[in-house]
Amino acid sequence: MIPRSKSDAALFDRKIYDILAVTIKYFWRKTMRTIHTDEIIKNIKEMCIEANLSLTEDMKCRFKNATESEKSPLGKQILNQLQENMEIAAVDQIPICQDTGMAIIFLNIGQDVHIEGMDLHDAVNEGVRQGYTEGYLRKSVVKDPLIRENTKDNTPAVIHYKIVEGSQVKIKVAPKGFGSENMSRVFMLKPADGIEGVKEAVLTAVKEAGPNACPPMVVGVGIGGTFEKCALMAKEALTREVGTHSDIQYVKEMEKELLAKINSLGIGPGGLGGTTTALAVNINTYPTHIAGLPVAINICCHVNRHIVRVL
């Protein structure tokens, strides 16, 4: 059809526009994967409950090995009691620890994913709200750090987003108790402090934590980046599978060396002495500024909770 007037031309242009819009939408839907926020809410709810009732298999295995190798009779007894506590929690479906933590959520969102439904941030918090309410988990979050009024549903969560390749959404839920969180440290070292300065910072943080971090602990370390980046790396390092190491050779060696040195401090299980003060040291690194060497140490107690699902 050839338009004969301005009005016909406008109508013609509109039809062409509508056809193109429908075509683009069709092919966009063909290439993009759609995930509804209802699915995200459901999974986060289940993950909050599951993470608080049972530890991952790698943690259970590490506990078993630590119990067998612990040289202190009292330390061995405490490790056995902690394992028994975990077994009771799993069988009776009750929290491993009374501090069910502040919900830390890591979301890796594929760039080929379209999320529909409600606002994603609100959806994540709704999942946490449902999990802590329906799972009868302790609500430990206050709406203001100084006024201290409890939110009564353990929201808001602390959410970290990352856009990645692909068409999947990876959800990592890591409830974090504050007995060990309060023992965490950030050191803004000088470049001249070097690797020995980093090691000393980690050992200093662990020594100062002592029994207050409910050992045996898992030690997450972030080196590099900026003030906030190193802290985030340390946090995420806690979610790495226990017993695995960095792909960077010198970092791998440092993880092993620091674990041995920490376990030689004698703090031991429950802080009552022994050869098992830490179950793992996990280190993440990132490029940094020529004038700085940021180091963060995020300590987690023996209830190192995290769970991962991929949608």
C-alpha cells in the first residue's frame, strides 16, 4: 500500500512500527529466558530454612576429619558434641545455632535473563521474610543501628548483585551470625608491608577473636581492591567449599600456611585449647591501587552456613 496523504502516511508508519515491535518482541523472547520473581521468592524461602538446619557436606566431612586429628581430649570431646548437635538439628529440623543470622544473599544474574513480576530487591526480601517466619527462625535484624527496633521478620537482607554471562540465576544464601562477625577486621596496609604483613594481619585478627568467634572457625580473607571490595571478597570467601584452594599458587600456599599457624595458636575448639582452631582459610584477591594493600578478615564460627541453587 502506497500512502496517498499525510494521514495515510502516518497510518502506514504506525503499522510498520507495530509490525517491527511485535517482531522484535518475538525474537527477544526467543533469545531471553524469563524467570518470575515468585520462583526466586520460593527458592530463597526454602534456602533460608535449609541453611539454618543443616551444614553442607564439605563442612560435615571437615568436622569429622578434625575430630579424628584433634590431639586434645577436651577438644575432641567438644568437636564430638558439636557434631552431635548438628545431627540433632537435622533430625528434629531445628536450627543448628540459636543465632540464625542476618541473611546475606549473593545473586549472579545471567545477562540473558529477563526477570518479571515484582521488584527483584523486594522479592529477595520477601523470600527471606517467608523463610524466617514460616521456618520459625530467630529474627535478629533491627531497622536502625542505633534505635534498635526489631523488624520482626529478619529483613532486610544484605544483597550482592553480579551480572554474568548466560541465562541462569545463581542464588547463594549465607546466614551470618554476629558472634563471629563482630570479630572481623579490615586492615589498610601499606604496599611495603607485603605478604608478611598480610599474614600478620590475619593472625592478629584470629588471636584477638580467640574464643569469642566460637571456634573452630572458618577464616575468609580478601586482599586487594578497595576498603569495601576486600571486605566483600572476605565474606564470599567463606562460602567456598572447605578443603578447596585458590587457583593462584602463592595464594594456595598462603592458605595452607595460615591454617597451620592458626591451628598452632592453641585456642582450640570452644576456645578451651587444642589443635583445631580453624577448619579452613579461604583467600580471594583482586587488583588494587599502587598506594594501598587492603586486607579484610571475615571470621565465621563452626556453623559456617551457606547454600547454593541455580535457576
